[in-house]
Amino acid sequence: MSKSFYPRAGVPGDAKRLEFQIDALREEIEDELEILKPTPGMHVLDAGCGTGGFARIIAPRVSPSTVKAVDLERSYISVARRLAKNEGISNVDFSVQDISRLRFPAASFDLTYCRLALPFMPDKLATMKEMKRVTKTGGRIAVSNFAGFFAFPDISEFMKLGRKVATRRAARVMGKPKNRKNSDLLEEELMRRTGLRDVKVLPLHSIATQSDPVKLRRMLLPSIQYVEMDREEILKAGTTLQRYDRIMGQVNTWLKSPRAFWMGLMLLTVGTV
């Protein structure tokens, strides 16, 4: 089996971070489901499922059909199976697969969904073509990705803290962007080049303030965990311990600020086969 293309695959604690991320993005996921309108009996593929958060959310809505959920990282699939069992969800079938070379027959799914995985593929266009292959005529492909965030007061120093290390890790695992095919193409263009029709790009946002401090912390928690897990690499890359501690202290102060405001933006790109 090929090695995962995701730079953080296998990093200790990352499966837990992915579950916190699902919790942080639950509002956007519910908005996506309002758009996608899953119905009982619909055949769904979660391509690049990670620890299976989306698959577990959509599974009860398409029962009695079984959601197929795949990821190339074995540790994520192991966690996904355990979490689904713990939650009493039996209509999800998790398997280790490369989403650019799926082991499903053509025209298997009514909906193929890919969240936060496509940017990490060696050839995004080839991956989109493969997702089209396994989707029925008249079915849809939906790709969800981050578009950005805004925080006030400014905490950009924190957000930049782990970016250099993350970029280095991505280069080690995936190679430089110039060496990856079609890395510059956005989802909308990928779908059009693949021959999908009725392609739409739908912005979805969530906002958190001190009116709901639990939500505010939940929105930032995946980023905090990301930096904390990379602490040693961040320090090795040249950040002093004093600077690291100062920035993390600023984040804790931000979380307590009565003016704290967070807005995250996702883009859901949907096309019809």
C-alpha cells in the first residue's frame, strides 16, 4: 500500500486533532448537508475521510445505504472504525484506499464528497477524473476546502508560527508544488476540465465571539493543537523558546478578550456528472 500523501499522516496526536477539527467545522458541515440534501438510500463516498467524521454525520441520513469512506492512512481508518462502533453507527464501510486509484466499479455513487484532501494529491486533475469515474451520471461531486479566516484582535503571529515547519513537512512528503501536477488549479477549474456541469462555488462561513466562549475556543483549538504538536520542530527551525511561549501566551489572552472575534470561511464546490 502506498504511503499517505497527507503531510501530517502518522504524526502522534493528529487523529485526535482531526476529531476536534470536525467539531470546530460542524456548523459548516451542516450547511453543506443543507445544500447537498442527502436522502435515505443515497450511495455516498467520503473520499479522503480521515478519522471518518463526515461519514459518521451523513450515515444516518442515507440509511439503509452504507457510506463508503476511504483514506490512505491506516491509522486514521483504524480510529474511524473504532469511533463509528462506539457511536453505534453500522452503515459506514471504512477502507484503506488511494482516492486517485479507487477500487470501486464505475458509476457506484450518487454523491462523492472530498473534504480537505484534494490539495494534498500528487495530481489533482487525475484525482478529480477518478472521482468522476465512480460517480453515477446525474450524481454530484462535492469538494470542501478552507478559504481563509479572520481574527480580531490580530493573532497572525500565532498562525504563522507553525507555517514554516508545515511547509517543510509538506515538501518532504509531497514534493514542491511545482513538481506536483495541476497543483495550481482550483476545484472549479478541475471540475470543468473533467467535464462536470452545473459547477457552483458556494462560500460558507462561521463566526464566533465571546457571546459563546465555548464555540470560540472550539474554533481555534485545532490550530492550537497543530502548533503544540509541532513545538519541537518549530524550535529546531529557529524560533526561540521565549518567543514561542510569548506567542502561545498571547493566544490564551486572546481567548479571554471580550473583543475576540473569529470568522472562518470554507468553499464548497459542487458539480454534476
